[in-house]
Amino acid sequence: MARSTASSTVLLVDDQADVREALRLLLKSEGITSTGVDGPAAALEAVRQRDFGCALIDLNYTRDTTSGEEGLALLDQLRQHAPELPVVVMTAWGNVPLAVDALRRGAGDFIEKPWDNARLLSIVRTQIALGESARRQRRLEAENALLRGGNDALIAESPAMRRVMELVARVAPSDANVLVLGENGTGKGVIAQQLHAQSRRAARALVKVNMGGIAENVFESEMFGHVRGAYTDAKSERIGRFELADGGTLFLDEVGNVPPSQQPKLLRVLEDGEFERLGSSRTQHTDVRLVSATNADLAIEVEAGRFRKDLLYRLNTLEIRLPPLRERSADILPLARSFLARSAARYGRSDLRLAPSAERALLAWRWPGNVRELGHLMERAALLAEHDLVSDSALAFGPGPAGMESAQDIDGMTIDQAEAHLVRRALERHHGNLQHAADALGITRQTLYRRLEKHSLRDPSADDAD
């Protein structure tokens, strides 16, 4: 006998207790669990509280035992509140037009009373299977719509990175939430991939979310989903990231950028695994392992009132700190060769290799952009190198001799003057692009805004508003 799961439980809606009991026993004989309620109000409350694999609803109730209006109204409400739920209607009147009307409104099938046991069981099994298939298809479509990397190089030859990977191996098998700390570009996303790949959830989805890229007004829709009509442009339902990651791992990158107004909503789902899609009152449950990452000092953000202390506690059950590339010099050349080989294959230049002069230049560079900077540098080299042997002249480092900023630029400056100078230079190099400038400086965009205010530097984006 097949074992039933929560998603295969059938909701039975009929005002006659003996009918509900007969259906319950019939379904139980086939290993299908069920929950019975006596009318539309109780049915709607049930679907708000939990998921069902199928609903079997009567079209006539005590208020009106012939027209089917109550049942059709319930069908419409179920389609609104739980659009993924297959619904089978039952009627004792053999009214074909009524059954056809129900099918037009979204019912999956219909059954006449008194029912044929074999037909009823066949219809219920079919509807449960169709519902599960539809949910899987929507899940796959949502996953494919996300930009999900996964091919980043993982090289850990340096002692600092070997220690990190040893910690990952110990932490990954647990379901504990992990906070990954490190400068921009150090590879926090790669560590999230490793935590997922080495966990018991590896067969399920790893869903990535850049919290710095989600506007506050769409936060709920992105994270928890929405139902059709939740707001003006909500033409169809949307699966949120927590629902999409159910059973797997959810990676929240730049988690320090979660707006304060949205932090209580995030805290709730972390505490009890419950959420509602925007525009719906139906509570849903999710089981995710959370991995978060930030380059911000969240303790400072908590002290400043920009980040909740209780949310921080939920995020960093375990903490992993990634060293910057300048502190893992043994990894620089292996990473460079790996990135160059990947880019060379992409651009049809499979014979590219690094010259000794290029290797010396790579080891001498200070790597403000860390591993991400190195990857971009190798891609540019694969595109621009005139010969298969990539020399130092083909490496497009930052400004200054051999790519190094002149020490005279900041010699004799105070710390504040040097900071203002570096911020100004980063903005100039990246043509006023705040996110790129922040990445190059190894700070968040919000931190860059504060530096602009501190040093009375003009926000380049203000020009766009004029």
C-alpha cells in the first residue's frame, strides 16, 4: 500500500457526516489520507492553514440543495485562494450543465452521487498526480528563470583557504544557518555552493538572491511570492524564493542590505518557517537551510539601528570568514590559470597561457577586487592578448605603473583625506557607477553613500534626477 504524504491528503467537503466518513474509509483503504469539513467556510479555512493534494467538494449544501450555487461559489474561492489545488466536484442531481459549468470554472473533474468506487479512486489519484506535476513544472520554470551561477573555480591551496574548506566540510552536513563574511569578490557565493553540495539537501535546489538588488517595494513579492491581482501589475501568480528553495538551500547574498522595514518578515520565516504570498491570507510552510553572506560589519549595523539583533542571531548560527586574495597568495596563480583556461575555451583560444612576466605582475598586484577582479582580468586577457603567451602588457590592471597606484598620491594625507581621495578615484575609474565603485573599494553601496555624505562628495546618480 502506498504511503501518503502531506501533499497527497484529500480535502473532503460535504455537509453530511456519513458521506464524509464513507469517503474517508474508501480513500484510507487505498492509503490516501483525508480531512473532512462540513461546508464552504470550513473548507476555505482549511486551505488557508495547510496544503492539500486534491479537494473533493459537494455542489449542494443545506442552504440550497438543488442549484449548486454554493458549491460553484466555493470552487471560485478555492481557485482564488489556492490556484494550484485540483478540485473535483460532486453532485447528486446528475445535472450535466452544472457539471460543465464547474469544469469551465476550473474544476478538474466531476463525480455523480452515488459514486462508483473505482471511478472515484481513479479520478482522485489522477488529480493528485496532475497537481504534483503542475507544481514541479512551475518550480522548474521559476528555477530556470533565475540567474544561478555554479561554475566558479574553487581552488584552496593556500593555508588560509585550506582552513576554510576544513570548516565547510564540518559545517555542511548540518542544517544550521551559516553566515559567510568577507570582502567583496572573495568568493562567498562559491562557499555557499560548497555548503549546499556537501549537505543532505544537495539533490534539491540552491536558490540565490542578491539582497542588494531587490527594491524595498518588491521585497515581499520576490521573497514570498504573490497571487494574481495582489497589486496592479500582478497578472499571474509568482513563486517566491523561500517557496522555491523548499527542501533545499537559500543563499542570501549581501544580506546586510535587507531594508529595516522588511527584516521582521524575514525573521518570522526564519523562526517558524511560515509565510504568506503577497495578497493571500493562506499560510504556507517552507523548510530551507539558510546561507547568508555580507562584507558589512553587522554588529556595527545593529548598534546603529539598521539591522535587528535577533535577525543577526538567526543568521549566524555558524560563521565562516573568507580571507581576501592578498592573504592567500598561493592561490593567485592557480586561480589565474583556471580563469584563463575557462575564458580561452569560451572565446576559442585554447592555447593561451601565462608568461612569467604576467605571473610576476599577478603576484605583485594588491587585488582590491579579490577573486572577482582576477576572473575579470583573465577574461579581458583572453579577449585582448595578441599572442598565445599572455605577457604582463596584456593584463589590464588599474591605473599607475605596473598597475599600482602611485604612493605619492596619498603621501602626507590624513586618514580622512586619503579615504576621500580613494572614494573619488574609484568613482572616476568607474564613471560614477556606485555599485562598481563600492565593489572596487571592498564596501557595500550603503557604506559608499555614507562616505559620500561624510566627505561632502556629490552622488553621481543625483545628476540623473535633475
